[in-house]
Amino acid sequence: AAYLLLLLLLLLLLLLLLLLLLLLLILLLLLLLLLLLLLLLLLLLQLLLLLLLLLLLLILILILLLLLLLIIIIIIIIIIIIITIIIIIIIIIIIIIIIIIIIIIIITIIIMIITTTTTTTTTIIIIIIIIIIKIIIIIIIIIIIIIIIIIIIIIIIKKRK
């Protein structure tokens, strides 16, 4: 009977050892599961960081595109302003040339009338006077053109600043 009791005790000890081993295996499995969960969490965090970085890159690209568009619009506006100023200058110069031509025609008509009605000596004096007047008018017109061009250039420079 003592032999059987010893055998039962040994069996119980074996059973307890097996239960302990089973518990250890379960604990190891749980630890493995926890490690897997941590790895998954880390992967998710990395994915989130990557997504955030991509979003930031997209926002930066959008901002750069908007800046580029703004610069292009400003350049187009400046070109339009310069073209209109050049057209205005050309129109002013054409008007001044037309006025000069009209004045010269009028003066030559007056000279023709004077030469047909008066004597040769007085006509020579009048022709000289008229030539001097023409030269003075042309000089005045040239000075006016130069002043207008200088004023327009000053306005363009001030607008650019």
C-alpha cells in the first residue's frame, strides 16, 4: 500500500509539473501575442507618420503652385501695363508729328501768300523770320517730347518700386 501511495504521489507531482508546463506555455503564447500586437502598433504608427509626411508634401506642393501662379499673374499684369504705356507714347509722338506737319504746311502757305503779294526784299526777310519761327517751334516740340518721355519713364520706375 505504501508503494501505491508513493506511486500516486509521483503521479500527482508529474501532473502538477505538466500543469506548470502548460501554464508556462500559455504565458509564453500570451507574451508572443503581446509582442505581435506591439509590432502591429509600431507598423500602424509608421504608416500614420508616412501618411502625415505625404500630406505635408502635398500641402507644400500646392503652396508652391499657388505662388507660381501668383508670380505669373503679376508678370502678365506688368507686361500689359508696359505695353499700354508704350502704345500711349507712340500715340503721343504721332499726334506731335501730325501737329508739326500741320504747322509747317500752314507756315508754307503763309509764305506762298506773302511771296506773291509783297516785294522780294520783304519776302526774303519774312522767309528768314518764318524759318527761324519753324526752327524755334521744332525745338520746342522736341523739348516737349523729351519732357513727356522723361515723365513716363519716371512713372514706370515709381510703379515698379
